[in-house]
Amino acid sequence: MANRKFLVPQGTEMMREQFHFSQGVQLGNTVYVSGQGGWDAGFQLANNVGAQARQAFTNMEAVLREAGASLDDVVEITSFHLDMDQMDAVVAVLKEVFPNHCPAWTAVGVTRLAMPAMLIEIKAVAVIGG
């Protein structure tokens, strides 16, 4: 496990303990961010897909910071959606979050996510300095 760093931002320790996964893993200058949902620090979910996507990226940013990275280093995202008809709201958030670059993106429609009220989950790969 040389050069492997498990990323657990403050406040997410419960996720690692209860579900046995890290919010991210850094290997060299590459950071793999686990799927992030739209929950706030109190684990409350926003009530619409745009707000959940925005919060998911805020959560992702916290994971990236643990590795010394930022959203500017993101090269790929994968999003999982309960309703593909709500893509316009997600695209609007992507334009806010990534105003200067467009990472590779795969959007997948699913029938269920980890928590009942989740509408979207987003994972990412970042390359520090990339």
C-alpha cells in the first residue's frame, strides 16, 4: 500500500466506521473520490436534484482538499441519477462548479441509491496538477 492515502474529511468518520469505505483514496497524484450525495454536515439531504448535486460537489471538494487537490483537478466524473429527465438542473450545477474546464462525464440512470431520499450521487477522479 505504498503511497496510498485514505481520505476521510472531518465529520465523515462515521461513514468509514459504519460502512467500511473511505471518502477518497489518493495514489500518487491521482485522487479517487467515492460517490458523494447531497447531504450536509448534519446528514440532511436537500430536497431537489440541483441542490443535492451542488452539495455533492461541496462534499467532493472537502475530500479533494484532504489530498491537496481542488475541483480544478477533476478530470472525470460519474453521476448516478434516479430521474434522467432532470439533467438540465445537473448541467446548470456543472457549469457553476466547473466554469473553466469540462471534465469527462458519464451519467447513469439507476432505480435506487444508497439512501431513500437521494436523487443523485457523484464520484470523481482528479489528477493533482493535471
